Amino acid sequence: MIDMSIARTETRLKLRGKIMPMNQVLMGLYMPIKWRLAVLMADREINYKELAKLTGFHEKTVSKHKNLRVMPSRLEDSTLLKYCEALDCQPGDLLVYIPQESVKAKAK
């Protein structure tokens, strides 16, 4: 879990050639880990209602997770386990690390 006292500080972090406030980094505006739930759902042709039944999550929760592009800020290990079991996948299929060099190359 993120310590929000850190997010309130004036600490700044240099990313992608510009200075970003630490709270923006911690809140997910820059996250090198991509969340691929929507991709896996599309590959397996499963909608959020079906996935909600398989995981035991509320439909709104699955829908919110599906629409994220970056890793959820509070991803519990039990949540990841349920998604992996329901989608028959590995955690690495849901979470993909994008190195900063790739981000810099796309920006140029």
C-alpha cells in the first residue's frame, strides 16, 4: 500500500525527460507496469459479467479493473490469484513491465 504522506510531499521525480510530482507517480499517472486484463478477456472471449461470476467479484469491480491500462494501485494477491484461476493464465500474462527505454523510444 502507498504511504500517502509521501504523496503529499513536494518530492519530485524526473521521468521521461520532465519533472513529475511524486504524488502523480504514486497515483499511477506514470507506471511502467501495464495491466492486461482487457486483452486476456478479449482473447478468451469472456465479458465482465462472466468473469465476475467466475471470480466472485462484483460486476462493477471487474468492469473497473478491465478498463485500467496500468496496474491497479491496490492489487491484492488474492485478486490476482482469482483472475489467474478464472482466465487460466499466469500473473505475468496480466502484468507486463515496460522498461523506461521503450517509453523514451516511443516519445521520440
